[in-house]
Amino acid sequence: MRTYEIMFIVRPDLEADAIKEVVKKYSTLLVQKKATIKKEEGLDQRELAYEIKKHKSGFYYLMQIETDDSKAIEEFERLVSIDNDIIRHMIIRIEE
């Protein structure tokens, strides 16, 4: 099993329910693609170091997942890249 850490930043102008829906959508996607979510953590709204897509802050979210197949990561990356609600994301493979 490979372990990945995913961090993404959700637009600050969304309502709390919309933010929960965005997070739920990507959690569900990863589970459907046979990834196991080990940890999910909302890190609240934080100031960005620099402006991204005309936003000066964003809601940070962190996930740690395990998967045998990289298709879950590839599909996550593809969908997040075109989602206007996500202003930045980063995926790191954790070596064991």
C-alpha cells in the first residue's frame, strides 16, 4: 500500500455547507476508487502567503490516504484541477 497526503484549499467565499459538499465529493471519489482514508482534517480558514485566483485566504483541508492503485490519485488530480471551488492542491507520496 502507498500512503499519500493531500492538501487542498477551498475558496473562502463559499458557505459552510458548500465547503462540506466539496470535501464530501472528493472523499467519496477516493473511496469509490478503492482508496482508504486514514485521516481527514479541516484546518480552518487561513491567510495565503500570496493571492491565488484573486483570493487572499482559503479553507485548508488535509487528507491522508492509502491505495494500491494510482488511479484514485490520478482521478482526484484531474477533477481538482478543473474545479473552480479548489484554488490550490498538493499531493505528496509518503515514503515508508
